[in-house]
Amino acid sequence: MSMITGTESATQTKNADEHEIDTLKLSIVIPSYNSKASISHCLESLREQVQNHPCEVIVVDSSPEDISPFIKQRFPFVRTIHLPQQTYPGTARTIGIRASRAPIIAFSDTDCRVDPSWVKNILAAHENGKQVVGGPVCNGTPWHPVGTAEYLLEFSELIPGHPSRAVRFIPTCNISFKRSVFDKIGKLEDSIKGSDALFARHINLLGEKIFFERAICIWHTNRKSLKKYLLNQFHCGKGGAEVRLKEKQRGAILVRLPILIPLIPFARTLLIAGRFLKYDLGAFVRFWLLYPLIFLGMVAYTYGFWKGYRGSR
């Protein structure tokens, strides 16, 4: 009987690790902050897919309490990185990418649950030559009026009824891309809101197309607290103004002519209602039934936009 020395065992382990890295096709990066109560749904939706496909899951957490032991006990397939201070999602995602090992990177969020074929469909899209791809965001709180109002307001461009096509923007809760694309950009911006819009803009500036594929689907758990919903819309508006001032993005007319800022709720009403009327009549009806809540969110967004415009000048 031959004996395996410690050196031989370490070599075998190293070779096994190198083989695992060589076979990895997808790295899934998830930023986390105070998500102990919600992250299990996200990771559970990935468990079987990780077993069936050559991919890794990396959670970058910046909560005051290190939730790495909690995750490792329940989801041993997950790699965790704990940061010593609160970190915005863009920076957390950048850290996760730099620690990842696969040639394709995918993002999701702790408040999302991915479709059972999510990984399979992402890999298929990239094998067909697409460099950047994402898909629909479905309503994870269809029974709740505030949650549905937030969903209809934030994700009208990403409802499942939209056809597969090239788009200019997909949020970081459901996007994937080749590592070579990220290497040309280098990082995601460190901001509370707007890092996904800036990331999409940089992808567009590279000349890369972003593809919306209906089969790559997630469910987003929306805020059910009116206060949190309005606060989030305020931050979305503030981030929207800061992005436009920084990058001269689409919609920059609002920062060139701030007298138009009060018109944001009315312009968004027409734009969103038009999308729903074209692609989803059920969403169109829900939009108007919940319009008082939605309009409040638009007002909070507009106030945030004004604050972002004033604060960035």
C-alpha cells in the first residue's frame, strides 16, 4: 500500500482547484448589506443550478454583522467576502468580479429570485456570441399595492412582455457579460444609485450591444413599506440627476433646462403607460388602479432629482 505524503496531498488539492477553475464558465456576483433576512431566497434559487452547471457564487457583504458563517452553514457552495465598512453596490460588485474566476460574469441581488433555467439560458446566450445579455424582471410582490407600485414604476422597460432585442440598458439585478468587456471598463462606480446606468453607458461607448433575452428571467422582491418605497424613489431621482450631470446621458436636457424638472411625473406617466399599453394590458390596468401610489413615487423621484441637480453643481 502506497502512502500519500502531505506534499503529494497538497499537490493533488492544488491540481483539483486548478481543474475547477479551468472548467468554470460563470461567476455570479451578489452584493449584500443587512440582507440576512432576505438572501436565503436568492441563494436557494441558485442551489440546484450551481450543482448542474460549472459556475460559482460570490457574495460580497458589507453588513456590520459578518453573515459569512450564516451563509456557509446553509449554502456551502457560496464564496463570501466580508468588507469592514458599508460599501455601495457598484464597489461591492467590482470587488466580487476581481475575486471571480470564470470568463463570464453575472449579477443579481439579494432581493431577487432567479428562474430555474437562469444559468442555463445565460450560458446559451453567450455561447451564441452575445457579449452582454440580461432579461425580464418579474414582480415578486404581486399581491401588495406598494410593492406592485414600485415594480411598475421601476421596471416598465423590463416586463416579460417585451420582445427579445438589443437595448441600451439593463439593471445590475439581471445582467451578465464577458470578462473581457469588464476589463475594458475597469470598475463600476461607487454610488448609492446610478452605478448600473453608468455601467451600461460605458458598455454602449465601447460599441458593445446589450441584449434583452426573454428567457433570462428573475423575480424582484419590492419594498412593501410606503416610507422605504418613497425613500428609494428619492435616491433613484438623486442618482439619476448625478449620472446625467456626470456623463451627459440621455435625459440631460433636464439638467440643462432645470425649469423642466417639475414635468418629470407627467412625462414618466405618458412613457410608462405607453409601454404597458403596447406590451402588457394587465400591467396597464394595474398602473392606473395604483396610480395615486405611483404618482407619489414619481414626486419623490422628482424631488430627489432636484436635490441631485442642486448638490452636484
